[in-house]
Amino acid sequence: MDFFSRTPNLLSFEAYGKYHIITLFIILVLFIVTVGFREKLRNWKKEKTFRMITVSIAIVFEVAYKLWVIYVGKDVLENVFSLDLCAISLYMAWILFFTKKKALFNILYFFSLGALASLLYPDFGTFGPDHMRFYHYFIVHTFIIWSVVYFIAVYDYRIKFKDCLHSFIILMSSGVLVLGVDLLLKTNYMFLIEKPDVGTPLDYFGAWPTYLIGLGLLIVILFFIIYIPWFFVNRYSKGNHIK
């Protein structure tokens, strides 16, 4: 058995199979623990060191994945020089952990939807927990979402409606540029040329290019949905401030 083999080993991953369910449960526990220990993390003298260690782990796994892609020669162009939403979000999360830039968090909060979709609809083959790819996939996508949870819980970062509009404009603008790259290089960054191999809500919007319209509408709806809690949080905070 080769932990870095080109093909899956003995343990085979299946969407919503036992390995997927167990992993999602562990991720949920991680989020709950982070929120539960937010005060201790906030006041911890070594909190910065903790941040540096966690972001370093995410970087190491991503670099290991890039090296593995080069080693096995598996879609090197598309996987090493990635322009998909999760890759962009991952780099943003790295910078956020190093800089704590609120403006970066505002965008990442909405962009992290891509990582959530990747966890719920995994598209990385059948590599199981006896292969590096399994750990890379779930660690980096979890890190993206966890970074948002972390900065909300520990640093008390908040979202405003203008952040929703700003993030949507940035994503749509980026999508147009990436679509141009896809057409030029015959890649499929952001799934703008071809839908994922696994079943996703995009399957309800027909074939290309029709499903791109559905994708845009879906993004609008999801952005609005994840903003709704902040509408009430901000309204409640403003009311308390007035009092």
C-alpha cells in the first residue's frame, strides 16, 4: 500500500458512506469546540502561536498535495495552478490567519460556501483514509470554513449587508475572468465549463451554458441566506447600543 499512490488504495471513499459521515461529525465537533472555548482562546497568551501552527498545517497539506500532483502527473495545470473558488478561499484564509484583516474576512465569509459545498458534495475520487489525498481534501476545505468560525467566535468579527453585495460583485467579476481562462486553456476552474462528476444542485439547471445562469441565481440565494442571521444580530446589537 502506497500512501501517495496515483490510485486509491484498499479503503474506498463513498459520498455519505461511513468515512464521509464520520469525517463530517468530527468537523462539526471541531466547530462546536471552537465556539465553546472562544473566551479561553481569545484570552490565551499563546493564541497567536496557535494560529500560526494551524495555518502552517493547512499550508503543509496543500504543498504536499501540489507535490503529489506533480509526482503522479495528475492534471498538473489545473490542480497546481488552481483558480477554483476553494483554492482562492484557501489562500485568503491563510492570509487572514497571518494578518487578521477584517476586509478579507468579509469576503471569505461568503466565498467559504464553496468549501462547504465541497464537504457536502465531495469530488476527489474514491481515495479513502489510507491515502494522503483524503486527508488533504478534508483538512484544507475544513480549514477554510473553520477560519470563518474562528474569527467570528474568537475575534467577534461581524458581517454587514454591504459585505454581501461587495463579495457578490467580486465573485461575479472573478467568474468572468476565470471563464475566459477556462475557454482559453480548456480547464474547468470553478466548474464553469462542466458540472462536477458527483451529483449537485447544479444538475437541476440543465447543460452548459444554461446551468451558469442557475449557478448565478443559486449564489444570490445562498449569499442572502447566510447573511440573514447577521441582519438580526446587527439589529439586536444596534438596539442594545441605543439603550
